[in-house]
Amino acid sequence: MASHLFSLALQYEGNPETQFVYGTSQQMLVMVGKHHHDAATIKPVMTLRSDTGGMIAQMDEWASDWVFVGAQSTTNLPDEVTPDNTPAIQATRIHEAIAEAYVDDTQDVPSLIRNALGDLRHLCDQRGLDFATHDRAAYRTYIEEWG
């Protein structure tokens, strides 16, 4: 049986170099990443990818657990997860989420986007995070997903 080489990328604010951990067990990298995140004084943004480069899961600085593509849990996680989200699915998912949060603007997408972005800036201020840093990282993820 051929083994797969999964990668765990760790990005620390203020450090331009991404650090990588590689392994043949997705479950092991999930556990290592979670334990490191829980113990770290400076919390990294972590991305777990398959050997083909597809994103499997991500954990940001303020998260308490992994967010898996397709909302999978870490319980009984198989060693390979086939991503089932696409930019279209992600756009629909975020539209539904912010429309629920801003019920007065559900039909006005530009207002939904402005309100969500403004509130994300408030969240960054509250948590002592630099919005621009995360906006740039989000843009890189966006470009990778359109890859």
C-alpha cells in the first residue's frame, strides 16, 4: 500500500517563513497540531494538506479546534479526506452565515459584506490581532483555492 505524505503548515504572525511538519498519518498530524496549538504561547495559523495539496483542515490563532473541509470531525478521521467544497460552495456557505447574522440586509449582498468585514475588524481589535495580516493570508488562501 502506498503511503501518503501529509503536510502541516504553521504560520506565525510576524514571521514571514512558514514552518512545515510532514507525516504519513493525517490523524497524527491533527493531534500534534492541536497539542502544539494548545501549548503554544504564540499561536500559529495551521493548515493541514493532503499529498496532492488539497486543504484538509485549518486552525487559526484564536480557534480551539480544527475546522475540517466539509465540516468533518476529528473522531475516527480516515487517513485521507476528499475535499467536497469548492469556491461556489464556500460562497454559498458564507452568504448563508452572514445573512443569518445580519437579518436586515439578507438581500443586499454588498451591505452584508461591509457589515461582516467591519465586524471582523472589531474582532481583530478585541483580540489584539492585525486585520491586514489576516486579510493578506485569506487572500493567499483564496488564490490557492482557485489554483
